Amino acid sequence: MKLVDKTLLMIFIIIIMALSILFIGFGFNLVDPYKFIKIFQLKGQSYVYSVAGILLIIACIIFIMSELNKKSDSVASIILTSNYGNISVSFNTIANLVEKKARTHDGINTQKIYVSKVNEKISISIDVTVSPDVNIPEVAEKLQKDVKSYIENTTAVYIDSVKVNVVNLSSTLKMRVE
């Protein structure tokens, strides 16, 4: 919500709460409705009530329009169509599957996984740290192939590309046996 919407909503809520309290007062005979009606019968202030009514109607219209124009806060996902309807696979699900598959590879630790959709194509980018004693191109290529195959077989989502970014070497020390 925008700041203007939040401000209008707060004013609208305060007015509704005041009217609610007034009606509760009417119900328990704490406020005499006939004395209250006399306030609205003052001749010189009829335009004030008209302006207040118009402002409330404008506020209602703004809230209705903001709700109709509101973009859904849904999670980024890809929609698959089946015989029984649509299936939505979120990018978060794909990232978790990538994490699971990457954990099976020795010498690789994942740092961040990015899933993006460009021109109806899904791309995955994986930031990893590798052990200093592994062949980086070989391990990265194997990870790319395995991740692509695993995601496509598990989710039936076509993966356009898998990028592996080696961001650092892991600092695990091997214990020497003497």
C-alpha cells in the first residue's frame, strides 16, 4: 500500500470507530439520539456534511480501486498445464531442489541460488565454494548437468541454462594422519 492509501485508511478507520462508539452509546442509552440529531440540523453547516460525505465516498472509491489494481503478492513461479488443471512450481521450490542436488557433490558448497525467468525460459545461477583440491571445470560441469537433469526430471520444467559461479575456495583443513 502506498502512503496515501495508508493515511486515508487510517482516517477512514477512525471515522468508522467513532461512529461505532456513537451507535454503542445509542444502544445503551448513554447518548441521546435526539440531542445528537440536533447537531446535524444546524442550518449554516449543511455544506460541511456534504463535503464530509463526498470525501468518504472518494476514500471508498480509492480503496476499491487500489484493491482492484493491486498486483498479487504471489511468489514467482512457473505454471505447468496438466490434464487436470494448472500446476504452479515456485522458484523457491526449484532453488531448494538445486540445493538438495548440489549437496550430493563432494567438494562443493552452495552459497546462493538464483532462479529467474526470461522470455519464458528458466535459468539457474548457483554461487558455490569449492574445495581447493578439486578440478573446478570438471566439478562445475558435472554439477550443471546433474542439476539440469534433476530439475527437469523432478518438476517437468525445462531449464534453459545452469550457471555455476565459483565465488571462493572452501577453507576446510584436512587432518594429517601420521
